[in-house]
Amino acid sequence: ASTWAEKAGKGTMFVSLDPKPWSKEAQAEALDALRAEFAAAGVAVRDGQWGYRVAVVEDPDGNTLLFNYTD
């Protein structure tokens, strides 16, 4: 992404969860469960901002995965 020059040449992907039935609460619960799953597997997750809150995961190849949170 040109907005993050330090990431030039590496992939960035936004991932949105779509729980059914959809609600802000259901999405927050799904993201909290995903964070817990990552933590249990030893995956580092940090908080970020992209005009809204995101959970940020770096994969072993240096790609950045951004999971969005509703506010």
C-alpha cells in the first residue's frame, strides 16, 4: 500500500467477518473469538487504525492481515 511505504512490496489484505445474523455485537464477538484463537496458537495480534479499529496480524511471509472492528 502506498500509504504505508515500509510495506511496499509486501501484501496487505483486509478481512471482514460476516457472522449470521449480522449485528455489531455478533461481529465483535466473532472478532474476539478469532483473536482468542490466534492467541491460543501463539500468533501475535496488535491493534491498529485504518479510519476504524483493526486487529493486525503479520503472516510468516511478511504480509499484513487487517481484521476490522465495528465501533
